[in-house]
Amino acid sequence: MATEPRHKQDNRRGAANRGKSPLNAQARSYLDHHRKVARDSARRLWQTPVASLMTWTVMGVALALPVALLLLLGSLQGVSAGWESSARITAYLAMDVSLEQAGELAEEVRGDGRVLSVQLVDRDQALEEFRASSGLDDALDFLDDNPLPHTLLITPQDSARSADGVQALVRFVDGMDGIEQVQVDLGWLQRLNAMTDILARAVWALALLLGSAVILVIGNTVRLAIENRRDEILVAKLVGGTDAFVRRPFLYTGAWFGLGGGVVAWLLIQLSLWWLNGPIERLAGLYRSEFSLEGPGFDGALALIIIAMLLGWLGAWLAVKRHLDDIEPGDIAGG
């Protein structure tokens, strides 16, 4: 097989490199222009620190409020889930049920697939525990009979530790012969869950409204920037600048506003958590609860900043889309 001459191979490689060079140069030029526009947009914001800080503060407050409420709801739902998971059913047996019959009832309940464990507390043991915890030894000595019944302490399986699952298990136990009363205090927990569901929807509605407000604030700010740079935009269009070229600085301006607003929102949230956590932990301690407000964490802070930048970019894009088309090179002649 004939080997291709070396100079032809070099020519082919040179042609391939020349074909790639324009693409590489174009990509480098495109990225360099983006970096230049991004730096120039940031520099313009720093040249007007008071106006920029006011816009960042407005964005930060509008973003921090719904995020803080969502964090509060998340903490409440986490606590209520912990209370649901520790739910235990107490079944009081009839007074005429013997200890042997109580053991049979315990085995029957234990055989249900929704039950993790059953503890039988006989009436004598219950009386001794009550005597030790109440300090009413003298008064209890006057009783002729033990007034306490045998008791079953029933712990549901993990899969049944929800409000609906516990209620279904309560109905099953309550329908058994020899069961006098079944007690589980989940009514207040169901009311709490219903309230948190309503609050969650209200918070999401508030988040949408405040997100729209952020977009409008950025849009109005960028609109003013467009008016201030009207002559610059006209010159760029006269020399052949595309809409994307003219639009780019304002989109970066919106993104920088979003970045600053997201950072301010994160700072406001952290400051609020620091200020509120102490009193909340003391109040929770009075109720023997471990409730505390949890911050957004690194992932949450990153998501907050990204969402803020997207809102800023969207507000800028809407403003540019609305007002940039009104600026045409013919306006110079008209002026």
C-alpha cells in the first residue's frame, strides 16, 4: 500500500487547523465579550452604590419574607412528623377482664401487622406506679379496691404512624371485646397539620406575589438604565449591533441585581434566625420540646441566590423586550 507523501499530510493537518481556528477564535471572542460586559455592568452598579443598595435591599426583603415563612413551616412540619412518629395508643380494658384474658387480648393485638409492640400493664402494677408518682400513699390506702383497669400500650409500625393510620388502628382496637376505652391524642395534631397546609398555600401565594414584585422592581430599574443609555443604544444599532448585543449588558445588570438581592435576603434570614432562636428555644424548653428554627443551609442559600438571579434576569429581559424595540436609529433623524 502506497504511503502518502509527508508534505501532503502536513497540508491536510494545516487545512484542518485553519478550519478549526476561526471557530476557536469566534468562541474566545464571544466569551471575552461576555466577561467584558459582565465586568462593565458590575462596575456601573458600584458607581451608584446608594441606588444599587436600595434596589438590593428591596429585593432582599421581598425574597427573605416568604423564604423565612417556608423555613418556619418546614420546622413545624418536622416537629409534627416527630410527634406523629411517637404516637402510642393506650387501650383501657373493662374492669371485669382478668389478667389472663388481658394477656390473650395483648397477643391478639400483637398479631396485627400494623402493630410494632404491645405492653401489658396490669392493674396492680399501674396502681404502684401511680402511688410512686403521685405521692398520695395515705389517700390510696383508704381504697377498698384497685380502681385502675388493665392497660395495653400499643406502638404502631412505622408505616402506620400517620394520623390516618393511627385512627384506623384505634378503630380496630376499639372494636375488640373487653376494650373499654381507647385513647390517643391526635386531634390537636390533625388541626395543626390542617393549619400548616393552609399556611403553606398562603406562603406560596405570597412568594408568587413578592416574586412578581421583584420582577417589576428590576424591570423598572432596567428601564431607567435603558433611557439613560439611549444614545449609546442608538449608536450601537447604527453600526450594526444586533438586538442580542444591545440586550446583553442589561441582562447582566438584572442578574447582578438578583445576586445582590439574594445575598441581602440570606443575610436578613440569618439575622432573623439569630435574633429569634434564643426566645424560641426557651419557650420550647418550657413545653419540653426540641423545636428550633432551622436555617436554609448551603444548598438552600445557593438555591435562593440562583432564584434571585433568575428573577433579576427575567425582570431585565422583560424591560429590554418592552423598551428596546422603541429605540430605533431613525429616532436620531427625527430628533
